[in-house]
Amino acid sequence: MNLQIVLAIFATLIIIALAMYVCFLMRKILQQKQKIAQQILQQQIQKNKQDQQRNENICTSIRLIARATTEKQCNVSEAAIRLNVLLETLLIEPKIDIDSNYPALAQLFEKIKDFATHNERQKMDKKHLKKQDIQRQFLETELEDAIRQETKKLSTFSI
């Protein structure tokens, strides 16, 4: 009988030791989960800061191009391409509806976005290049006043 009591006490001590070890492990898991959650939060905060800085840089570029276009230092085709791309790349929700907010810029962009630029222009034959330039000039002339009004609005753009 004495042996049974000793074994029962020993078994109880083992169970208590195992229970304490389980508690220790559970606390360690909880600490790791909290640490991971804090790291994820810090990463999200860092990403938000980077996105905000990126958006601020884009807004500065938009204002600069818009002012240059309004002051006739940048042609409207170049402005339409650059401003459309910049407005589309802003990391905001909901996205800016360029078609309804800046219809002239959107219209010109849609018509000239597939025109040859840089190396493509150099590779084109003179006749096709001249035709493309005439078409671009016609579109610019047609939309210039409306685009300058829109770039005047964009010269103070912010989100």
C-alpha cells in the first residue's frame, strides 16, 4: 500500500510538472503570436508610410507637369500621357475617374497612347512619321484649350 501512495505522489508530481511545462509552452506561443502580430503591424505602418511618400511624390510630379503645361512649357500630348499615367498610379481607393474628372486629357491620351515614341519613332519611315505627327498636332489643337483648363485645376492637385 505504501508503494501505491509513493507511486500516486510520483505520478501527481509528474502530472504537475507536465502541466507547468504546457503552461510555459503556451505562454511562449502567445508571446510569439504577439511578436508576429506586432511585426506585421510595423510592416503595415512602414508600407503605409512608403505609399504615402510615393503618393506625395506623384502629386508633386502632377502639379509640376500641370503648371508647365498651363504655362505652355510642356506640349499637351506629353502632358496627357504623363498625367494619365501618374493619376492611374496613385495608390488610393477609390481610384480617380480620369474620364469624368479630366475628359480632355483622357480623350487625348486614348487617341495618342499607341503612337510611336523614342526608338520607335526613329525606326519609322518618314511618311508614316509625318502622318502621325500631323494627326497628333490636329488632336492637340482640337483639345488644347480644354486640356489647359484641366491642367490649371491639376496645378493645385492633392489627395
